[in-house]
Amino acid sequence: MSLRISILGSGSKGNAALVSTDRVRVLVDAGFSFRSLTQRLAAIGESADDLDAILVSHEHSDHIKGLRTLLKKQKRPTPVYLTARTAGELEWGEPNTAVEMFEAGAQLTIGDLEVDTFTTPHDAIDPVGFCFKAGGYKIAHVTDLGYLTESIKHRIHGADMLILESNHDLDMLKVGPYPWFVKQRVMSRVGHLSNEAVSEYVTSGFDPATRILVLAHLSGNNNHPEVARMFAGDALEKRGASETRLLVAQQDEPSEVFEF
């Protein structure tokens, strides 16, 4: 049994990932247009028609932009997993959509894939993060959070691969083009994780046995891949995690398919 993931795109303009095993293919968020989603899936040899489930982390448009059209165009019903409060914020468009409600903290089973869900501190109605488990491997996927709670640190510990938000650089944000109230929201405890916060976590709490660390959801205005990489790379060195592979997720193209 294998566990695979490709980040189809991650950033302020859209987010989606594909998690798969030998039996199932699960889309995590649908924050791109239907056309872009199908193109990104095709780029890694996959098709939207083969999806077995869709997971929704929260209702912000950069995570659900293409969901309605995707569901309408599916050749077979594809269940959507999300919390009841998040479901209440969405316009489905298709009355026969198979909706699977769960509460944050629940463990889901989708074929041979186990999915642990957990609450994240973000200014959405009921946002969640995910840990995926199959074949003895674990991938943690957590973006859109103002800070790393102790509960989240516990949940993501022991992951073979960690996909973690590194949204903004504090100095770039402070002098950037956003209005002050938006800057305050981004920096708040229900906003987004900064490079500095990621560095602090990696230095003090990161599991050095983690094989791959992917920095995700970078701001196009208030961050730069090399700045985020520098912060995290220095922190990995201080942590003694020199064997951990460090990557930055791209906004405009899918990542490689990581396989365990």
C-alpha cells in the first residue's frame, strides 16, 4: 500500500491538493476554476472523473472556487466531506450532492485512507486541518491558521511529510500595499502563519524525523519563496534536521507526486 500527494497549487489565489492510495483519490479543497483543476490534475496523470471524495477545509473562495462547477460536471456522484457549519456557508447548486458531515476532531475513513481532522484558528466559520494515514505513513496538511496551537503541534508530530503554511514575512507585510485593517487581520491569531512563526516552531517543536517539509499558501504580495525558504532552512539547521527535504509549494503549477 502506498500513500501519495501532489499539491496542485497553493497560495493566495487558490489552493488544492490530491491525496491518493492504491484504492482512492481524494481532492483536498477546490480553490481553482474547473478548467484549471482539470489541467492541474492532467499534469500529474490524473482526472477529475476519477475522484472518490472531496474534502473542504473551510469556505473561503481560494479553497472552494471551483467546487460547484466540479460537482456539476462529475460523471458520477462524488461525496463532499465538510463540517456542518461550513456546509451552511456554501451554495451547492446540485441538490443531489452527496454531503458527508463531520465534526472537527473526527477521524474519517475513505476507502483505505484514514483522515484525522482538527480545528485550526482562522477567521472562517469552522476551519479544519487534516492528517492522512495509509500503509503506516502519515502526511499532515495544515494551512490558514493564525498560530500553531499545542493541539495542532500534537496532531502533526510524527508526520513523514508536513505541508505547513508560511504565508507572509512580517516586514514585507508591514510595508506592503494592504490597508492596515487587512494587515491586522493577517497578523492576528485567526489570520495566517508568518515565516517567523514557522521558524520558531521548526526550531523548537518540529519533529526532525519528518522526511519532507513543504511551505505552503505563500502570499503573492507579502512574501517571496526564497525568503520563506531561508527562514525555514535556518530553523531546520538549528533543529538538527539536516536530512529533512525542504520545498516551497507553487501557486501556478502542481508539485511533484510525493509517494510513501
